[in-house]
Amino acid sequence: MKKSYVVIGMGRFGSSVAERLYELGNEVLAIDTDPDKVQRMESKVTCAVVADARDEEVLRSLGARSCDCAVVAIGSDLATCIIATLNLKDLGVPQVICKATDELRKKALEKVGADRVVIPERETGIKLAQAITSSSILDFIELSKDCGIAEIHTPESWFGKTLRELNIRAKLGVNIIAIRHDGKIEVAPGADFALKENTVLVVLGTNDKLAKLKP
């Protein structure tokens, strides 16, 4: 299902998030105060706009309140990042994810309501985009531009069924390479393994197939 995102700040991190979300088939609104950065993004997202995220009414007029998720990637300007986060939460955006440069800023953003804060040195923009576009994905490792490994929750409709019954490779085009259950990891699980509620699947596949996995 297509989702809508607003990404604020078109630096290296923000632009990579915005581009990847758009490549995954989502609607993406890209915002920055720098006209040159916005111009570079015009063909890479649904809509790119020069705007100041510190102005709540501007965000409202751009339709930010109807987005499923916002990514605030403004960078080292903590004050602007905090104001943008507060504005987005006041508008009712369900999930607000922020970029921070260190642990101190991370804590500050969490205090003002950010649902998740990432430090780019630890998490790439592409990885973040891949993870947030599907609510079932717990973690993602990019192997190449087109392929990756994801950890996902077992969908409720799969509870009690064996891997043989599900025939996941044929139906979904991905491969289950390991299973995490009760604190243990089983590599290359057998076809008769029955999935349970708290089973985590380690799945290998192309990025587009992984993004379509649903909880």
C-alpha cells in the first residue's frame, strides 16, 4: 500500500531518504530552505518545495498533516529541528523521525516528542527508508542497491503454518534464511518449521519485494 511522507532537509541524508522512499513507490514531499537543493530533488520525488519547517501554517498548507510519516533531517541546527518536530506533532503526523548528530541531541529530540531519532553515522538514509516504508520490518541490511536482508515480524495470518504450507519463495519472491525464536536463531529452517506469534523471520530478497511484506 502506497504511503505518504514528508522529508524536511535535503542534505545527503535527507535526500537519500526521500529518493529511496519515492523509488519504493510512495508519495514524497521534499522540503528545504535552499532553492538549489530543492531544484535537484524535483525529478526525484513527488513534490519538492522551498519552505521553512519552523512555520506550522506553511507545513499545514503543504498538506503535511495528511502524511503517514515525517522525517526531519535538518542536521546540526537543533533549534530548527525541535521546532519542526513540535509543529509536525501538533499537526497530528502519526510518526515523526528525526536526524541527530550525537546522543545529546538525540535525547533532546526524544523529549519533545520524536517517535524515533537516528544518528546517520550508525544508520544510512537508504536503510531508514527501507525500514519505515513497511511497518513489519524491524531491521534492514543493504547488500546492494537492489537487494537486502530484512528482519520482520511473522504476520498473524502465518501463525501455526509451516514454511512448506506458506511456500513463501514462490508466492512472495523472497527467501527465509533464518528464524529467531525464544532468543535462539535457527539458520536455514526446515520446511516443516511452524511459525508462531513471537517468531522473527530473517528474509533475503530484492528491495521492492521486501518493501511489500506486510505485518
